[in-house]
Amino acid sequence: MRSLTLSATTLAIAAVALPITAQPVAAPLADVARTTEERVAALVKKMTTEEKLTLIFGQFATDFPPKKFTAPVGAREGSAGYVPGIPRLGIPGQWQADAGIGVASQGGAKRKRERTALPSNLATAATWNQELAQRGGAMIGAEAHASGFNVLLAGGVNLTREPRNGRNFEYGGEDPLLAGTMVGAQIAGVQSQHVISTVKHFAMNDQETDRNAGNAVIDEKAAYLSDLLAFEIALEKGDPGSVMCAYNRVNGPLSCESPWLLTEVLRKAWGFKGYVMSDWGATHSTEAASAAGLDQQSGYPFDKEPFYGEGMRKAIAERRIPIARLDEMVSRILYAMVRHGLLDHPVTTAPYDLPAAMVAHDAAISRADAVEGIVLLKNDRSLLPVAAAAKRIVVIGGHADKGVLAGGGSSLVYPRGGNAVPGVQPAYWPGPVMYYPSSPLEALRRRLPGATISYVDAGDPAAAAAAARSADFAIVFATQWAGEAFDVSLNLPDNQDALIEAVAAANPRTAVVLETGGAVLTPWAPRVGAILAAWYPGTEGGEAIADVLTGRINPSGHLPVTFPTSVEQLPHREMPGKGEFRYTEGAAVGYKWFELKRLSPAFAFGHGLSYTNFRYTGLSASVKDGVVIARFNVSNTGRRAGQAVAQVYAGTNGWEAPRRLAGFGKVPLAPSQTRTLTIALDARTLSDFNLAGSCWRPSSKPIRLTIGGSSSDRAAETTLTIPAGALKGTRLCRS
């Protein structure tokens, strides 16, 4: 038996990335022997008022004819934003790119930058592998730096509170510990490459419907226990240089004009030292935004006025905004730039094409991420992996003969080789609908040369059923496109449910591969043999899917979201419309709601099968050096090597739900191997939030701890009572 110690959430992080090609260049007045604060103070002291105003006003970096806008000189054509630098002081420009899953290009760009796309962030969250998330972030950061960008609009950590949110694929799931940890790791990876990452969209931006004006109404304590906790953890894990405030209102004020969010929570409670930038079009004022804590207007002309341009210049001249506040804004921006190496490791070139070695290296990272994020939801009678005896295989639907689906909107990465299925509508914003040229069909043919593998389009269920009837094995690819600026149904579109039913009726040896932005309804699940959730699997997605289907790789993904059986199980059966969104479920998001209401989902949060089996035993817990440590054994009882995702849940009376995820770890195990794991549990998951003191108070009641491979698996349990004052933490209540 081997003992293994994990960190508070998962395996230790190892920074892995290609080296930065640009050589360090020390800026004037930026002696690297000084502290960050000293360097910033020296720079601000030398700046004129006009130079300071330059740093707080960002513009869109792509020509935008609808607003008669021409990108400013110095911008990277086809990118998201640009803020000029101060060359005489060695302060570089801020070249901004959307980069949720890779370096994106604007749809209106004359020439697109073809870059590597990771799987969706939800797929990365499904890996439950913090090291992989960091490696993926480092890949994005390295490609960005090599492309001439030093600020990335990444780090989406909005909770999957509403499973129909069109942007859920950009985020880290429904649990604040998992989402904050995984997104924080990705942010750390990005910034290891001397590139600033944001964390976004602060806060409660949990749906796309009426996102620009809608008012998210939530109990303040519930917000701290859910959405805000995800941001807090991501800030701790990733140390992002910037926080992007959201479009929507929260309990009345606009997010970018909310003193509670931008000052009380972000600065005073969390001690954030970087800068707050607005989302593109989320600045609505000069004085109110400045007073609330907004440091940089971004993406003009999407706002009605240049509030932080001419508006700020006039307000400063008329002393309606003190020069000290301008200095504070500039200092926060420079703090992030100095801290994360933008002055010492400046971008030097902005090529459209990247070196072949980088392309190959990054493709391997994307593929590894995709493989570990694929979740085996069902596998009756070990239908998967596809048996070598299967000589006639039919692949049906999802354009699997051409490629794999990607999500839409600002995060869209344009791939090398172009769109594998051009012409699918919409062709413009939030499109184009993109299929990355990585064909699962062709990848399967390479792995199964002894089988005849045919393809049938999804348009005719009867023809698909006939093809399945004459095959040894049928694989249906079901897709749902989601993206920015719209929300989706939980039902698969285009009659795909009927297609799956017809194929399954014709051939019981049917597997379904889901390429979706999040959870979908699976009414046909009882009648198919196997189901894979492949999400949006990135530019190497076809290879990754084939690896899992054929058993070359043992699946190890686990759900970061709950799959409901129907919309009747959700807190809101109908999508909130325009105006006010009342989140009456409070902090009971996702699996917490299901457990609170004693609902049985189709597939539980944390669920994920393997081609082997794991057993959890011997759970114990103790307090050591101010931290609760869970200790237990995990054994591989099957015949294949695999990776177990151990999940520790905590519960006591009086919380928002019966249980919370308190810690997790992913560990490889050989057949018949047993390892002893120790996981440090996050103190906040064992505490209640005290509004009066803005702090976390550890529970004085007995806490039930359970361990297993999903939220529904209670393989072993124990009880712990935490002595008063035994836990340590910067935000724990002192009395």
C-alpha cells in the first residue's frame, strides 16, 4: 500500500510550458531589485496626467463599421482590445485577446489567427485535474505571448447556476470549490508566461438572457456561499492581474458601479491588489463607476460614451474626481503589469503563424485535456471499449465524419485548417458555428483498421436505424451548439432524441457521444448501452474521443455539473426572462439543490465511470496544524490501470444544503493497487458565513464527512467535531 498526500484540492501543480521567446528587457525606472510597489510608485511619480489617463481607457482593436469605428494605431488587428503604453517610461501597451479556451480572433477580423483550442472550460473542470488545468493555461499564455498579446480575457468562473446558460461551456461548473480551483489553476498557468489574465464576469453573470441590463437578486449571505466563493478561491489560486466586472446588475446597482462588489468584497474583504476592468460595453458612467472601484474602461466604442476618456479628463480637470483616485487606478494597473512580468518580458512580435514545434506541443496538451475531461456516463455490460470483434461499425450524426463542435461567441478560437463544416447558420455573431477539423470517424478508422466503419448523416432517423440494424456496433454523435448572447434548451435540437431512440431500437449495442455546452436531457438513456459526455473537446477532440471509445485511454472524467431528468427538477422550470432574476435557491446550486429537495438526477455531480473499478475505505479525519485532514484508502479492484477521482463531502445541520464538496484529488492506480490518500479540506466548506464580521465561522456542530467517486456515492463516512479556534485561515472569524 502506497501513501499519497494531496493538497487542499488535488495534486500539486507543476508549471509546464514552452519557454518565452522574448528576452527580458528592464524598463527605465523599473529596477528589478525593487519591490513591485516601489517600482509602481516610481513610475506613477514620473507620469503626466495625460499619460495616466492613457492607461485607464481601452478601445476595441478591430474595425467596427456598425459604430463607424476604426481600430487605433498600434492595436493588433482582429483582436479584442488595446491600451497604448508609455514608451518613454518603458511601459508597454496592453494588447488584449479573448482567451477562454485559446487565443481567439474577432469574427470581423480580415485575417484570423489560427491557434490551438483547449476543450471547453467545463471539459477541463471535468478532468478534476488541477495540474492539467495549469498546463492548459500555460499553453494559452505561451501562444498569446508569442502572438503579441499580454492581457487575456480569460478565467471565467461564473457558477452553473442556470444549466441553460449559453456560456456554461466557458466556466468551471456548479460547485464553488471545484470551479474556483480549476479556473484558478488555469489563470496561474496563463500568468506563468508573463501575460495578465482576468477572472470574470464579476458577478452573478449566470445567464445570457438580458445580460446587459438584468438584475440578479440574491441574498447576500447566499452569494458569499456560492458565486462569490468561486471567485474568492480563483483569486487565491490564480492571483489574476485583473477582475472583469460584468454587464448585469446585482441587487440593484450595475456590477461595474457596485461599491459592494468592487470595494467592500473585492478590496476590503479579499484584499485584491490588481485592477478592475469593465466588460466590453459595461461602463455606464464616469463618476459613479470611479467611486465604486472601476479602474479601466474597456472596449470602447461598445459603451455609449468614452467615460474614462474625455469624460474622465473633464472630471479630473473640474476636480469632481480627485487626482488621487486617478493615481490609484493607474497604480493598480501598473501593479498587475509589473507583478506579472509585462515590463520585464515584453512581447516583441505579433506573427500570424506560430512555430511548428509549438503547434505540435500545444496540440498534445489539448488532446490530454480532452481525454481526461471525457466522462463515461453509462456503460452497461461493458459495451465500451469497442470490442476488437466488431467488424462492422456505423457512426451516425454530429458531422463526425468532418470534425468536432466548438462553442460560439467571443471565446471562439479559429483552427488551423479552417471550419470543417462551413455554412452552418448562424455564420455571423455569435457564430460562426465552428467544427474543428479533427474527425472522430477518421480517428476510429486509424485505430480499428480491421473494421469497416461507415458514416450516416443524422438527417434521416429511418436510414440511420437501417444502417445500425446491419452493424455490429453503432455510435451516435449528438450535438448542441451553445454560445455567448443566447441561452439554450436542455433538449437536444434537430430531432436528435428521436434519432437516438430509433438507432437504439435497431441495435442494442449503441453508444452515444454528446458534444454539448453542458448538461442535456437524456430521455433515451435507459435504451442505449453507453454514453460519453465529450463536451466541446477542442482542436484534438476527434482523436481524444477515439482514444476513449477504443480503450486506448481509460476514461477518468467526472461531471462538474448535474444532469437532471427534466426541467421540473430545476429551481426555475422556465428560464428567467428580462428584468429581474430572483435566485431564490440561494446557495443551493446544482447538486446541493437536488440533495436539499431529495431529487434523483439522471447523472449526479461528480459521477464518472471507468473501464476499471475503485473502492474507497477507511475514512478518518483530524485537525492538524489548523487544517482538517481527511485520510482514506482507494483501491483499484479491476484489471486495468486507471485514475480515481476521490471526492470528500461535508455536511451538518443548518447549511444551505445537506452536503458540500470539501476536497478532492485525482490519483492513478495500477490494477489491484491500493493507496492511502490524505486531503486537506478547505476550511470555508466546513464553515458558515458571518455577514456581520464578513468572515467564515467554522461549524461547532458535528460534521459528517463522506468519501466516494461522486456526490451520490457514500462509500465511507466519519464524523468530526472541530474544537473552537482549531482552524486557521485568513478569513476565518477570530471570535
